[in-house]
Amino acid sequence: MGVQHISNGSGRQSGTWSRRGILAALGAVPAGAALAGCSSSADASAATGGKGATASVKSATKKATITVTPVSGTKKADFTTPVEVTVADGTLASVTVAGNDGSTLSGTFNDAKTTWTSAKNPYSGTKYTVTAKAQGAADETVATFTTKSPGETFIGYFTPEADSTSGVGMPVSINFTHAVADRAAVQKAITVTAEPEVEVVGHWFSDTRLDFRPETYWASGTRITLSLDLKDVEGSDGVYGVQSKDVTFHIGRAQISTVDLSTKEMVVKRDGATLATYPVTGGNAQHTTWSGIMVISERFKQTRMESSTVGLGDEYDISDVPHAQRLTTSGTFVHGNYWASTAVFGHENTSHGCVGLHDAKGASDSSVAGYKFYESSMLGDVVIVKNSGEKTVEASNGLNGWNLSWADWKAGSAV
């Protein structure tokens, strides 16, 4: 029979249909087509063995994609920013970052576990291997990169020497090979700890010198650890540290020697008890000896002393001064003296600023005061000079920071 057309364009009837006509038209649909048209999705899946549905689910599941920064294969990666690992369409299960120098970088995930960030920046001049795995993934993602080397570097030379034993006055003194502009960054990268524990504070004397000390002298037997974590710390614009090391020092017995230039006498005390008393001679009226607290920083069994090196022209040049122990950078020593009359010691101040003890030429006579005091001393021992007629020595002139009050010392810290 003729069936009125339904427009595909509008979905509206082009004429009027009766209910009977509709039923008649439906009745004309073949039985197989009707059954097929009325089947459910479950029936369809069953009819195909479920393969169509499974393929549809698989095509909708995206594979997790891991990205590493710096990009794998980078040869001159930046070392001033952390390593970052991110994942798309998944979560991270594990991340490890290992350097070819044996170091590793630890890090943390964000709450969603889609990003991992290293706690510290990578080191310069180091090849790193990053191994990351997404949750549920069968394979790991491996990336490698190499960080660039800094263009300009600095190091810190430290006193005392590693594994040495010093007197109770020895500070930890660090001299840098390049002026430091960011003092806070550099000081934060250096720690000095003591056993038994005591507060230790740093003090900047200049942009190239940083000293550490406690409020009072170290306790006898103290073990001191200096940790230099300066590698890749930017001390000045474009200038980076290279050191990453720990060193230890030890403090020996407590020897404090007091020189009174009004009585021309030095009293040596060890662990609180008087060890010896020696007659001395100090600086004369024209060349007074510094007063204050000084620390022995160098020791020489014999050394040359020449007046021109301390701005005194050609007044003296002695090639074999015995038992010389440096107290200041500017040239103050406590040393043996064999050229002055024995009557001078304990009675007159005749030197050019040093503290002298009677001694013998050749530095081998064990009976004289110069020899005895030298043999009883060590680096870091304290020598206090009073009644010299001179002002107190500058704290930066030698290892003499003890002349600053604790408040003034802490004021020189950058952190």
C-alpha cells in the first residue's frame, strides 16, 4: 500500500495518519527486523561474546604519561632549581634520582601524587638518572640528564686543621677565596657543632672571613665538627661554592697565660693551676705591645724576623729568632730572646712590641724560659696581655675574637 512520507529533515509527518494505519505499517515490518530492533544492550553483547564492549572500555582508558624536568638527554641542565617529575592520567608510585657521584636526591609528592619535587637542587657537573613509575604501570620511565658546571667558584680555607688538637681559645676561622656578597646564604651552608653541646655563633670580620666561637672558651676535651655544605651555594653573582665535607677538631687542656707588663711577668696556668711563672720583656714606650686576649695562631722553633715587614724600616733583621709563637697578624709574637741581657727580663720593656722570654741561640737549650714555654704551648692557647700602655688589639687582628662581647660577636652574624 502507499505509505505517506515522513521527512528526514524535520521529523514531522507530511500528512495525517490513523491509528489503524500506523498499526498496519508496523505490522508490515519483517519479524527479524523487529526482534533485532527490540533487543537490549545486554542481548547485543551476548550476541557478540562481549567483545565489542571490552574493546570500547579499552579504547577509553588512557596510559599514564610521566614527564621529567630537566628533559632527558639534557647535557647542560640548570643546577639552581629542583628536579621535578609529573604524571598525566595517573598517579606516581615511586621516584628515585641518583647521581654518578654516588649522591641521591630525596623529595616529596604532592597530595594528589601527580608531582614529585626534589628537596634540594641537583649538584653541578653531575650526571643524574631518574627512575619513575606510575601506579599500576608495568614499566618504569628512565631519564638521564647532566648538570652544567659553574663558571666561577670559591672555596673556604679553614683553621684549625682537620683532626688536630688545639687550645681552648681556638676559634673556627674560614677565609674565602672570593668576596662573599650573600653572607646569609653562605653562613647557612656552614655549621659548627660541639660535643659537649654549646651554642656556637658565626661572626663576619669581612666579606672574605667568617669565624665561629662559643660565648666563653671551649671546654677541655670538646669535639668540634665543621660541616661545609657550600657546593653550588651562590656566594656572589655567578660565583658558586664547591665544598661539601665534614671535618672534626679537638680541644685539649686549658692553658691560659697572663702577661703583666707593669710587673714584667708571665703567669702560665693550666686547667686552673699555676704551671710556671716567667720574667719577660715587652714593648718599649715607642713600640708598645697590644693589650687584650690573644690566641697563638702559628708556632716556629726558629724563624726570621725583619723590621721592614712590620713597617719599622731597617731597625732589625734576626734570622734565627727561637721559639716564636704568633699572637697577631700584624706581627706580635711571644718568643725567645738570646740577644738581650738577662738583666732585662723581669725589669725592663725593651722590645719592638713582642713579648720576649730569655732564650739561647739555636733553640736547643731546655733550661731557658723561652724553650720551656714553647714546649708547654700549642696552637689555640690563650695569652692575655695587660698594663702594656697600648689599646686592646682589634678582634680581627689574628684569631682574637674573644675581645668582643658576646652581644657584639652575635651582632656580626648574618643569620
